[in-house]
Amino acid sequence: MAIDDGLDEERVLELLGSLVGIHSPYFQEAAVMDFARDWLERRGLGPELHRFHEAEKTDFRGVNVVGRVPGGKPGPRVLLNAHLDTVNICKGWKSDPLAPRRDGNRLYGLGALDMKAGAAAIMLAMDAFVRRHPAFSGEIVYALVSDEEGPYGLGTQAAIRDGLFDGVDLAFIPEPSSGFCKVPFPCLCLGARGGYNYTVSFAGKAAHAANPEDGVSAIVDAARVMIELKAAAGLRDERLGGGSVCVIETRGGGQACSVADEASFTVFRHVVRGEDEAYLRAELDAAAERAGIRSTMTAVFRDGVFGGSGGFDPYIADEASPYTAALKESIASVTGKPANIAYFSSIGDFNTVATRLGVPTYVFGPDGENYHTRDEFVYIDSAADTARVLYRFLERLLLA
């Protein structure tokens, strides 16, 4: 593929720098969506603004940039999905996080790695592919979405609810697989653990602090259950490994100089295949029984939005699929190296796409460091190679 196809490092830097320079923390993505829509419109890729409203949990009115590019002949429909939101700016940056800064092979800036480099790869690869191959088989369905970093992944959830991804056969999501998995580039993720958020509450019995034996401390019982939960074995998955328990919040207390009669803690539980809400409730009940608590315990799992699950379910893509083979061939062709196969340890829109649409979902993206913290950067050559790999993948899929 020639440099004039627009996938050289300077072209990637130009677009990526523009995206990084637009502040777009989750729930505040309107400006970056307008930029992406205008960029795609100028190249004849038919973008539309998909507006949605999540009324029950967040009252968020969001927007995605979506489009379909038909090839004119029968063939597979491939979904390209990336989020344009970022986390909020944290303290400690050595330079302005919204002023992209190049240092050798690194581009620093908020969202440079997670995942504006991946979004730029989609935009550039689509543009190059359609310019060189105006007629092809199948269809490219694309979505640059909002609120992936927020609590629910509302952009992708809304697009699925509204039928914008109906009929796709596979999905390509250029999250920074090497950067996230700490696996050398090129890293291809063929699945991911899932995760559930739930809050456990305890009702004890108040008593004077001078006579704690007369009461039932909800705080102590909560602590005992937390310890037992952390010790729970969980299931082991041959691809995804094991799950994990992380207590992300605790609360509790009572009257002054009194035994605490209320307490709660919130868990984020990463899960593997076979660990669903019913499994986690049984795991919690078993932990409470081992702890020997006297408080009354209740658990509430977070509700879903737009008809989806309140959790993120794990998934695996078939390594023997012809789509997998085509992607591995594309990676080797561009990078000169075989793909390093890995599995995401955490969650993202890829879980939602894979499990709600029921299609093979591939995560392949650039390398870098410091996502979700100060001095985030992406390796520029890996960002350009991500765009080139996607271009080659589209050729293998859609030029049959």
C-alpha cells in the first residue's frame, strides 16, 4: 500500500492531534463528535449524528457519529466501533494534556492511547479503502460513540437499542490492546472478562459503645464478609483465567458513641464464563455464611440501561474462524510479525457488542502507556500500523 493512501505516520499524527486537542470527557462529547462528523462528511463517507437520551439513570442526552458504507455487492457486514470520550483530566501532567506533544515515537495527550488513536485508525482506514476501492463486497458499518468511559457505555448501548448495528457479521474495535494487556505489539485480543457492580448492605443492632456485646456491629459484619469474598476461589477459565473481587467503596456508622447499626460496601467483580449474577449471589451468600454474621444482609446489583444487562458479560471469539484468520494474516502482512494472542482482563464496549449482537468481536489497537492517568501517550508507529492493519483487513474481507 502506497504512502499516498493517507496511512503514513504524519497523516495519523495530524488527525490524532486534532482529536486529542478537543476536550471530550464522558458526557461532554458534542464538540469532538461535530469534528468527526465534518471530517467524514468531507470525504463522502455519509456520517450521521445519532442522538439519544438515557432518562432513567443519568438523564444524559448524548450523540454518536454513525454511518454505513455499502459496497454494492453481497458480502460480510463489518462493524468498526471506537469511543471518542476520555476520562477527566487528572492532576500531575508534565504538559498540557489537551496540547498533543510529540517526543520521538511518542505522542502525549489525554486520550491519545485510550482511544483516539483507534478512532483515527478507523477514520483513516475507511477513507483510504473507499477511495481505492469504491466498489466492494459487503458493507462497512461504523460508529464513533460517546460515554464508553462512563458508568454504562451509553453510546454503544443506545446504538444497539436503536438497531444501528443490525445485520453485522463481525466487529473490529481498535482499543489499545497492547497498551492495556502489556503484551508486545501487535497484540490481538480474542475475548475479555466481564464484570458486575453490586452493593451489599448490612442492618445490625445499635448499642452503647461501652457495651458493644449488647449490639450487632454492621461494620464488623461487613468487614468479615469482605474478607471471605476476597478469599473466594471463583471459577477458572482456560482462556480468560480467573475472576477478581475489588471492593470499590465502603460506608457505615451509627449514633455517637454507639455500635454501628448500618454499613455497606460496593464490589466490582470481574467475571469469567460461567460466573453470572446468580453465581455471584450464591458466592456472596456462601461468604456471609462462612463469616458467621448476625446482621441482616441484602445485595442490590446495578440495573442495566436500554434493555441490556446491568453487567458486562465475558466472551470469546473463535480462533478458528475465517475472520480471525483474515485478521491474523493482515497483522502479519503489515507488521512482519505474528499476532500475539491475548484476552482483555477488564470490560468495555467490546463486551456489549460481542454479547448483545452475538458476533465475533476483535480488539486490536496500538501500544502506549499511562491510560487513565497523567502523561498518557501512544507509540506513533503502532497507531499508524493499526490503521494499516485495518485497511488490509477490509481488503481481505470485502474484495472477494
